[in-house]
Amino acid sequence: MSGENKRETAAFVCPHVFNNERPVLLVLREDGDWQLLCGQTDHYADGKVVGLEHLIERDPSIAELQDLPVDWEAERAAPGQPWIRTKCTPQQ
């Protein structure tokens, strides 16, 4: 994800992550799109799109997930805790 000529990777974030109110606790790669979320459902606004590299600067542990396959997710209980990777469950 680094490189001076590489276009920055887009990531969808919830408003809590965008405003740095909560840490990233859930990372999804559904259909190949990066989603970095707080893991809660009490969102007061629509999400935003930011550069994934900016989120890694804020929380370097996110870089551990750069190899997360498409249609997989990773979740952790709190910052500093290990990421648990699982295959996404299809929504019906």
C-alpha cells in the first residue's frame, strides 16, 4: 500500500472512525471494498471515504490486515488486541 506513484486505496469508514471518536475494531473486504468500522451500530450520519494509508498512520496495527482477502473480515475486542480473521457471511 505504499509507493509514491501508487494511487491511495479508498476505504469506507463510519462517522465515529472518520471523526476519530472510536477506534477501528472491524475491517471488512466485502466485494473487495475496504470498510473500517467502529463495530457499533449507533451511527448518526452516513459514512465517508478516506485513504486507507491515513488510517494506518493513525493506527499502525491496521497494516497487519493489508493481506486480508476479498470477502473476509477481521475483528478485535479493543485496540492492542489481536485481530481475528473470518470469512464474511453472505447477507440474505
